[in-house]
Amino acid sequence: MNIKKIILLLPAFVLLFGCPENDDTITQEETELQNVTHEVILFEFTPDTGNNSSRLRYEITFTNPNDIPVNGAHKVTLNIDGLISSNIATDSSPCYLIEGNSDCTISFDEEESLDLATINSIELVSVEYIFVN
């Protein structure tokens, strides 16, 4: 009779205490994201538009190579007459959420009066996409 009990309990024991799935490996693979890439489509600074203003405009496309959507902020760093300045987007940016395997483009186009300040040059230093939880 003890043999019958062992034979009956053995499958239950194997089911309850068998090898668990390794959930840590699956989780690590899911959370390792590839960096979002970018391409500068347009970058143009006009120090004098002829209308008593200067104009800066640019377009940058971000590409999410991951299969899942990502949240993040883009950071554009400029050299404005020797002064380094960065603009970090907020969660209201059009590229805060980029769907999996897709692109998102930001556009900037502003004119400033030459009465406020005269800027001779603006150069693009860097573009980054910073993941946000």
C-alpha cells in the first residue's frame, strides 16, 4: 500500500516542485532596449533674415528600433556664439512616446528680433534621446 501512495503522489510532487521557469531571464531580455537613433533632416540658422530678425529652424527624426513603444525626452544641444545651451523636451513633446519600430519627427522654427540680441552663429552640437520610465 505504501508503494501505491508513492506512485499516486509522485506525479503531484513533480508538478508542484518541478523545475520552475526562469522568469528573470525573460524579464532581462524584455527590458534591454536598443538606443533610439536620430537623423538631422534640416538644420539652418539665418543670422539676418532681412526683416530685422534671425531665424533658427531644424527637423530631427527619431527612430525606435525596439518592438515595444518607448517614452523619453529628446535633448538638443547648441553652440550659440560660444555659449553651449541644451533644450530638453517635456512629456508634451510629440516624440515623448515613440511606438515600436517607428519614427517620430520634431520640428523647430522660430524668428527672434535683432533688437533683442545679435547672434552671429548657431551650431548643432549633439542630439540625444533619453529614456524615461
